[in-house]
Amino acid sequence: MSQDKSPRFLLSANELSKSFGGIKAVNNAKISVNRGSITGLIGPNGAGKTTLFNLLSNFIRPDRGEVIFDGKPIHHLQSYQIAQQGCIRTFQVARVLSKLSVLENMLLATQKQTGENFFRVWFQQKSVRQEERENKERAMAILESVGLIEKAHDYAGALSGGQRKLLEMARTLMTNPKLILLDEPAAGVNPTLIERICKHILTWNQQGISFLIIEHNMDVIMSLCHHVWVLAEGTNLADGTPQEIQNNPQVLEAYLGD
Ligand SMILES: Nc1ncnc2c1ncn2[C@@H]1O[C@H](COP(=O)(O)OP(=O)(O)OP(=O)(O)O)[C@@H](O)[C@H]1O
Ligand SMILES: [Mg+2]
């Protein structure tokens, strides 16, 4: 297998396959994300998009294939190690802890806590407190920027579905990501909030974060993405600019046949 270490790609995956019993959910698929880009991943229901995310982030082990992130293979790493490398994902159904506050959900994402180090106990207490204070300030600043600051001390369970998606996205920022994989950020979200989410994605992208976005909402894909990959029945159907994809008769056919 060729390991694609081209600096142009932040993420590239080749020959990825995963079967569940007799179903080939992902079958010899490839995908890449250019550094600094917002890349789309579309396809009819059941095409294998979420499974592909699960393989990229190693929530599910691929039967075969390789994933290169930032010049290094990551398919042998655990999910949390992939997140530590700067590749973090959200879920189709937002995973927030409902019985914790919005702020506590944000703080859970922070990594490499000094408190995990048992050395220098005397000094530690001061540095732990300082780190906690910094994390809290950072979390509050992010919540402010996404318009969730007034909800900081509410239970995450009291948020609307759209706000939960926003919180899950905001939480990824606590880990200083290079690439965020978003699984249907606009699904079940009202149009006003979709617009806000799109604006945040553009702002974060301008700050240097790359995105790979699964979405059925074509307006979102067309307005955000530099490049789009199309998956159908687990395999690559096409990739190109949003305009190329929109005018591709095979893509239209795959959707109409859905
Ligand atoms: N854990 C699993 N066990 C068995 N089959 C699965 C599992 N996960 C996915 N599948 C099957 O793999 C195929 C691809 O599913 P996947 O969820 O990846 O599609 P998708 O493109 O994300 O669809 P949607 O747009 O509806 O979210 C489907 O046939 C699905 O039923
Ligand atoms: Mg899915």
C-alpha cells in the first residue's frame, strides 16, 4: 500500500473496507482532505458515510486500508490518540452528557491535565488550579463566541437538538484540532441555527481548522465546501468541486434511486 505523505493532504485514506456480516458497508473506498479546506462527504442513506468516519477515527477497526493524518499513519492508533493528534469527530446524534452542565461538557474535552502527573505534589496544586482556571476561561470564551454563554450553567440535557450539535462542535475546539469531522451538523436543526453553524464553520476554517463534513443538506454542502466526495453503496462514485458534483448525472441517479 502506498502511504500518501503529500503535504497537500491533511488526511488521506486508501483502500478502506469494512463489512458487517454480509454487508459491505465500506468497500475499497478512498478519501482525502486538503490542508485548510472544507471538504464534503455526501451520498444516499446507508451509503457508508458514518462507517467511513468510524474507520477514519478508528471507532471501528477497518478490515483493510490505511489512514494517513498529517503525514503519519493513524489506523493503528486508538480513537483517543487520534483525537490527541488533532483529528476529532462529532456524531450523527450529538453525544453530550445531559446530566452535566454545558460548561462541564466543555471542560471534559480538555486533555493532558497536569493533575494526572503525581510528581511535585506541592507545586502541582497551584499549577492544576491555574490550568483549571485557564480551561474554564477558554471554555467560556468559546461558549460566548457560539452564543451559548447564557446556557453555560444549564444542564446540557435542557438544550435543543440544534444547540446540542453546536455544543458538541464547540467542545471539539477545546482540543486545538487541526481537522474536525462533522457528521450531519445540520440534521434536525432549525434554519436560523443552521445559518449560524455555517458561519462558525467558516470562521473556524479561516482560523486554520480543516473540516470534513457529512451532510444531506445540499445548501450547506454547496455554500461551505471546496471539494466534495460522493459515496454510494460503500464505494466512491465521484469527487470534484460542488458545481461538478451538482452537474454529475451519476450522482443525481444515485440519489433518485434512493
Ligand atoms: N454496526 C453496524 N452493524 C451492522 N451494520 C451496520 C453497522 N453500521 C452500519 N451498518 C450498515 O452499513 C451500511 C452503511 O451505514 P452508514 O451508517 O455508514 O450509512 P450512512 O451513509 O451514514 O447513512 P445515513 O445517511 O442514513 O446516515 C448500512 O447498510 C448500515 O445498515
Ligand atoms: Mg450516517
